[in-house]
Amino acid sequence: QNKQNCSNLKMEVPWNKDKFSYNPFNANGNLCGITDKSRAFYWNVLLGERSETKIKNEAEILEVRLNLPNQRVVRFDTNRTRSGALQSDRKSDLEYILTYYCKRNNVSYKQGMNEVAAPFIKLREHGLSLPNVFNSLSQFIEQFMPNLFCDDEFCCLQCYFVVLKLLMRYHDPLLSKFLICNGITPEIYATPWFLTLFSSKFSLEITYLFWDMYIIQGDIMLISYFSLAFIMNFKEKILGTDPSNLPQTLASLTLDTNDELIQVFRLAIELQSKTPNSFDEMVRSLDIFERRPTTIHLKEAFARLEQEFTIQLRPYELLHSIFPSKIPCAEFNEHYKPQSLSLNSMTSLGNLGQIQESLKSYYNIMLGVEEDQSKRRKMSVAITASRSSQKLCIFHEPATFTRSGTQNRLLIIDCRDQRMSKLGSLPQCEMIDKLALKNSDVLDVITEHYIEYKDKYHITLIANDEMESTEAELTTVQEANGINNWDKAVVDSSFVVKSLLINFYDKGFSYVSIIKGGFRKIHHEMEQLDLIHLLERHDRNCQLCHPPGAVSSKWLNMFAGGFKSVYNVAQKGIDYMGTNLTKSKTLPINEEADLPITTTSNTPEIDFNTDPADDEGQ
């Protein structure tokens, strides 16, 4: 039934039968659904081909020498890969493809490559040639796992682990805390998830359906959300497992039916839709998805990610949620527009663009994604063939309940100290009780106060300035929370925010974040956007607008403008005088010096080569 529903778009131009051996449209001009027979065609088209890496000659692959340094490992892995699905000749193809790929891309073979290549090798039974297998496999790795195999130190994989840990803490803090307290980190259970894109965990049928949807979605970040959705799907089973058996339980997790996969994929899209745009932008800005970065760059990216102890909301996104009329969604989406991961062939092969749109509709139906634009946010971006579609603002989704007469789904808690709180405040912002700066017991009361908003609102905390921390520092803060009389020297807004953050996590609050850069960065952003007048209780002479010892940009501009005017007047006067002097009289010239006579001097010439010792006493 779902396959019939994908036939809502018809072919508008004749199909180029000379260029493509397979026709995805039936006799009525409707698109046929993805089947085992048509998948080879769809993947070859959707993944595209890069001219510099494309090969056409099968002999080029089959003539490669099987002499990698770890060729024995390659052969052993190919022999045990998909034993029930791949015949001996296909396993031979697999070894040649893996060897050729490693040599051509100058990378060492790593376990996991065999699981990624196997589904492509299986497509040979449905008409995909060996060169097309290599071309599609190369494009698939480059688009969706570009650096997982090129880095021998697995720095990129470590980045994936940190991203998953941050997302789990944001969306399911109880599950996150349970795993961390029992010493279970993503390295223990998620390595095959990322290195094989779940191919090693699923049957071929489930893998094909998952990759169908993943390729059409075209978002490299989706694997992190799918991994989170996958483990959350087994939350009850994990929490009920004896801690000593957790590694075995996590290793045995799998999905057995298409319905289970669709349920998890739907949850992944929903999780991405409930994650602030700031997080995706931060991860993409590290360029860990760029093609073949240096190991040094990946190490720096990993170090930067490790500093993120929770999801941080950028001031621009915060201001958009508070002042939607000042920063419209269209402008906000343009600001956070991700780099396009377009499907290469779609723009240049005529009616293939219709395949893209029809497949999008097909999977929207399968996943239950609402087509109505007013409900799109419920399921995030609809399944699309590129990332050109933008996420709508997660804080402007129509609320199922209202608070203080507003439908804004963002709860802002201002944790600044007394000094900084005098510089103004944001509307719709709740100031923390001043007693929280003196007694940790007050934090428990504060979190209990917001219990009715648990998992319904996004909660964000504002400190004075930028704050960074690590897992160890958070543990230190957590231990300090047990002390009734805090050391006033260390109780600043940063310490309060971290303590309050831990309290929210301990009580299972999802969707808790902090503002990147604190109030200082918010103030700066509002100045840049000319929104500073919208701050409540704000004094134009505040120290953030006019830092001590700094000259206001307004006065600098006035001074620069005045200086320019004076300079222009003076220049005109000089030009006028020069013109009139030239007309009235020609100055006498000293032919030897080639200068006006008035500039000559009777000063004796100085010999700079004279020894300084000769001039002593002069």
C-alpha cells in the first residue's frame, strides 16, 4: 500500500532509455517503489558519481595485487561476512573491492569496511556491475562516513562518541546517568554502530531499508540521532539489566522487523527536531565531516568537543525564540543554513528530480510524517533528498498548554550574580533566587518548582560569561552540592549553573541547556542586531555598553566622520592653492638638486661611514 502511495507524481518528460537501462516508471508514468531489483539503480543514481574517482573497467579492480600489509585480516573478514547471503564468488569480489579501495584511497584496511561493502556486493545479483559497486560504495563512504576509515587513530570516531553522549544527556538524562555510573561509555557499545552504519547489527533486509531512508534523507548528522533512538528504544531492557551484564546486553541489541526499524527511524527524526539548531551548527563547524582532514585537525576537533559538557544554545537562537517578530523564521533559517549535501545526479539528469520528490513522499508516508506545513515541526524535516530544507524553530511549535499567556516553549532561568543582574534582563526570563548563591539546598527547591514543566519545555540557564567544563569538573561540582555552607569565593554564576544543571539531570529533566557565552554574549548579540533597547531594566551607560577604558563605537564613528570632513576640506584648500600658484608663476629650479631653490640648505654633508670613535669629544 505504501508503494502505491508513492505514485502521486508522474513523469513529465520522456525517460532517457538510452542513458539508463532500468526504467523506474511504469507504463502509466508512475514511479515504482524501491525493491531488491530496483535498489541497484536507485542507489547508483542517488549517490551519484565523481568523475575523478569513477572507474569503468572491471579489470582494473580484478588485476589489483592482494598484498595489503594486513591482507590476511581482509581475507578472514570477507570469509566470515554475511555467510548465509554471499556465495564464494561474491566473497572473492568483496576481497578485491576492499583491497582496491584501500590502495586507491591510500588508507589502511579497518574492520567494519567489510560490513559496509557487503550490501553493495549483494546488489551484483540485481544487475550492479563491479565498477558500479566500487563507485557507489566510494560515494556512500565519502558522503556519510568520510573520515571514519582514513584516520588510523580513530579521532573522528571519538568525536561521534562525544556527540552521542551529549545528545543522550540532553534527551534522556536518566539513561545517560545509569550508563555512566556503571562505567558504560559509547566506546563500549557504539563502535560497530558508527563503523558499519548498523550493517553488522541488522539483517540485509533491515540494512537495505535503513540505508534507503538514510541516503534519501542525505543528512550525515542523522546517524548520531538514529544511534540515540536505537538505544532509547531498549531503555527499559537496559535499566533492568544487572550492571555486570550491561556490555553483553548492549552488544546483543538489534531490530528484527521493518516496523521496528521504522519506529526507531521515526524517533530519530523526532529527536533531531527537538534538538536546538545551535548544536548541529557547532558540530558541523568543527569540520569533522569534511573530506580527509588532517589527524591534527581531528584531534583539535575532539578536544573542542570534550569541552562541551552539555548542549549550548547560541544567543542568536535564544533571541529568535524571544523576539520572533524581530528575527523571523526565514531569517533565522538562513543564518543556520547547513552546507548542502545534494545528491549529485539530481540536478543534471532531467526527470531524475522527480524521483527525488516521489521518494521523499514515499518515505514520508512510511514514516508517518505530516505533510501539513503547520505540523512539520512535529517530525522535523520531512524525508528529503538534500539538506536544503530547513528545520523550523523548535521553540515556536504550537504548545499543547500555555504558560503566562505565551506559547513560547522555552523556559529561561537567569543565574547571574547580583552585580551582573543589574545590567538588564531578558523578557520572559525568570531570575534565580538569590539564596541559591549562598546555600546549595535552595537548588533542590528550585528544580522542584519547575517539575510541572519537565520534558514539556526546553530549559536554558544563563551565566555571567562563557563557561566550559569537563566530566571531572561536573563530578567535583556534584560533590560540592552536598556541602551546606558553600565557600563564597567559588560560588559564582558558573558554579550555580553547573550545580543546577546536575540537579535537573538527577531529577530526569530532558531538554536542559545553557547559553553559550552567558549574558555578556547575549548583550553583544543584541547590540549587533540593534535590539539592545528591548532589554528590561537596561541602563544605556551599563559597563557592557561602555567598558571601562574603552571608547564607544558611536563616539569612534563620530570622531572618524569629523576627521574625514576636516581632511577633505584641507585637501581641497591645498589643491586650490597649488592650482593658483602654478597658474601665476613658475618656481625657479635648482638643476643640480632638482628641487625648488627654497629647499636647498648650506648644511655640510655628513659622512655616515666615519668611525664613531673618531667623533669622541666633538
